Amino acid sequence: MSEFYQSPLCGRYADADMKRLFSDKRKFSTWRRLWLILAESEQELGIGITDEQLEEMRAHLTDIDFEAAAAHEHRVRHDVMAHVLAFGDCCPVARPIIHLGATSCYVGDNTDILNLRDGLLLLRRLLLNAIAALRDFAAAHSDLPTLAYTHFQAAQPTTVGKRACLWLNDLAMDLEQVDFQLKTLKLLGCKGATGTGASFLSLFDGDADKVELLEKKIAQKLGFDSCQPVSGQTYTRKVDFAVLQALSGIAQSASKFATDIRLLCHLKEVDEPFESGQIGSSAMAYKRNPMRCERICSLSRYLICDLQNTAVTAATQWLERTLDDSANRRLAIPEAFLAADAILNLVINVARGMTVYPAVCRKHLEEELPFMATENILMYCVKNKGGDRQTLHERIRQHSMRAAEQVKLYGKANDLLDRIGQDEAFGLTKEELSGLLDPIAFTGMAQRQCRQYLNSVIQPILDANRDQLGAEARIDV
């Protein structure tokens, strides 16, 4: 237990891979890798950098002396220069050419883009596994009738599987957004102090073609097709906003899913996973609180709000560069990815372990079906019993009012069907009345919609990404 504050996203919620991605070791070893790639590319384009210097840099990409770097930063008050100096301390031969022609954003912004890309790839895998888990849940319950709600008031029946398709559809839209961001993400490149590339043009004695080729080489070595076509010293901070919009979308979808499960837990139709030794309440031993879904909603609220940081930062940048983005981005971007990682792990855990209670679903349907069945009863009696539509409609209205009175005023069971069955105007046998009350007959296209959606939309996504499935989603606390 540390005596200093630690972000709960690191200490309690996020997975190791995402925490490792935004670690100091990853960040500063990436800076060194970028300095190496810059030097290699400059050598390839004719700058007098020796193989010995490059080999020395390669040998020290990860053995970072953080204490030495901190001491340098305390003295120079500049984090990039502190690490240039620390790298130079262990690379004395290469020291003169480290960071040659570059500005701080060459390492800072390009590292950020690499983290955005790799973070999106980690989230993409989790997102696919969440989709797979909900696909399995929807398929298993595609035919199970349940009461649907509008305004959280009883409406027409649906099926449990069709309802799960609503959650799936949101996540599938999030996957599209993640894929779009991955497809369009570009490196900053090496644009220099104001984005004009002036330092590199001077380095190459005015050869503009070599300056452009330098960027292409750097992009290719880092797995990108291209760099930003124009920029100031930094890449436009709208990139951060665009990426975090995709993360915010995941949080929105997850919160909707978790909120629905919380409501269904209250109705006792569904339970989230609950371990044998788990305690629901410190005071009320009988409680079984939906803590996983509550945590999803809580973290999602944070992530949705965090998007605003990137919007304000993008809107307040001055001309070619200002530094009021730096401290904010150090917090906003890593914490957003850590939150999204934690959220998706929870969604997978809940989706894989949910329990549905068909008897309770049936009970709630039976409480409301008498009212919903009246239109079917009316049509059946007119068509098959020779009844008068207007007369029967009025009889149903009167019976409905009295049955609702019994339910609301006295807490009694809904006896509408008994009243209709005993009314000679309808002329219905018990068997006929029972046949008009099969819940599945009231679910419309729900079964068909569920199966078609899973087969035509979700299955192709999972088939195309088989290698991404099977992720573990362990919840430690």
C-alpha cells in the first residue's frame, strides 16, 4: 500500500496491457526509438551519421536511468531535453546527433499517436469480445418472451435476445468508429518548430525532396502510410477529440447496457455475475447489488465527461503552438484509455456471466398480458363468434377499468381475463381464451429480427476477427 495517491484506474480497474502502454518505460523508450529512426533515416539520406552511433543508440533503447533524467529535468526544466541528455549520457558517441533537426513534438506527439493507435487496438480486441459475449447471450435467449418497457412502463412484449441485440447494435457502431479512427490516424512526422520543416530543409542544404522523403521513411518504419499533411509544431488537437469520441461512444453504449441490467436486476428477471463469497452489502446480508454494472456506469460517466477536455484543448490552441495543452493531455488521454479498458472488461465479464430467470419473465408477462390481449380477443370474437365490435369494445373497456381498480386499489391479481371469460357476450371457452394468450404471439418480429441481425450483421464481424476472440476479462475487485 503506497503512502502516495495512485490513480484508481491503475490501482483497481484497468488491465495490465493498457497500464503498460501508458507507462513511463514505454513512453521514454519510444522517444529513444524515435530518435533512432530519425538518425537512421537521416543517414540513409546522406547525413554524416555513422553506423557506430546508430549501434550505440540501438543498444540503449530501454535501459533508461530515470533518476538521471529527473536530475537533468530539475536543472533544465524541460522533459524532452532531460531525456536527450540522459540518452546522451549512455551514448557518448551518438550524443552529438541525437534529436538532430527535431523539436520536442517530434518525440512527444509521435509517441502520443503511437499510443492512440495501440490503445485503440487493445480496445478493439476487448470490444470484439464484448460483442461475441452478447452475441452468445442473444442467441441463447432469442425465443424467450419478456415484457418490454417504454418510459419504464409496461409496453408490448419482446424477447430477451431481441433486447440484447439493441446493446449489440450500439457496440457494433462503436467498432465502426474505432476502425475509422485506426484507418485515418496519421503521425505528426518531423515538421520542425512551426510546422514548416525549416530545420530539416537547412540540414539537407535546401533539398525539399529529401525533407519529404525523411517523413515517408519515418512513417513507414513506424507502420503508418503517411504523416499529417500540414501542422504547426503539434498535430491538430482535434485528433485527440476524434479518438476520444470513439471512446466516449463505447462508454455511452456500456452505460446503456449496464443501466438496463440494473433495472432488470430490480425486476429480478436478470442477475449479473455474483461470486459465492461476494458480499452485497455490509449492513444487509441478503442484498445482491449489481456492483459490476454500477461500476460500468460510474466509469462511463467519467469517460464521457473526459471528452470535454479534448474539445476545450482543441479549441484553445494558439497559432502554431502553445503549451497549455500539455498538462491536461497527460491526464485526459491516458485516463480515458484506462477507463475504456476497465469498462469493456466489465462488460465482457457481465455479458458472459449473466443469469436470466424465465419464470419471473413469465410472471411479469402474465400480469400485463390480459390488457395487451384485448385487441386479439376483440378481433377473434368478431371474426369467429359473430360478435359486434362496438359492443364488445365497450364491454372490454368496462371490464378493464374494474380489473385495474382491483390491482391498483387493493393489490389484487389482474382478473380481466376471468371477467371476459365469464361474460356471455364474448362466448369464449377457457381453451379459446388460453390460446389467445401465448406470450410469443405478442412479440411480433422479435425472434426473426434477432436471428437475422445476429446472422447477417454480427456473425460476419466475428468471422472476420476470429484471431481477436478469447480475451480474458478478470475482475479483481
